[in-house]
Amino acid sequence: MRMIMILGKEMRVVVMVRGTIKKSRQMIRTTKILVERMTILGLENVFRTPIGDTGFCFLFCTR
């Protein structure tokens, strides 16, 4: 459901949430909960970018 990738120093955590258009509502709920959890962990500056019709990619940048 989610894939965490470690990139460079600026963008360390990339959380990809995959879902189809049919599961868009469930995906939005999952991403909201995921963003809340990641925010609690101290990650700031959340960027959401759509990936075609598969889902969204959340980029969390740490200070």
C-alpha cells in the first residue's frame, strides 16, 4: 500500500500511496492518516504530486 524510499539529504522520505480511481476515497483517508502520523514524527513540508492515475506521491522534507 505504501512504499518508503530514502533519497538525499534534502528529501529524505518519500511515501508513495498507490490506489485506483475506484479507491480514491479510501486512498484519501489513508493519506490523511499517513500525513498525520508523519507530521507527528517531526517531518515537515509535505508536498503532494499526482502520479498519473495510480495515486499520489508525498514528499516529506526534514530540516
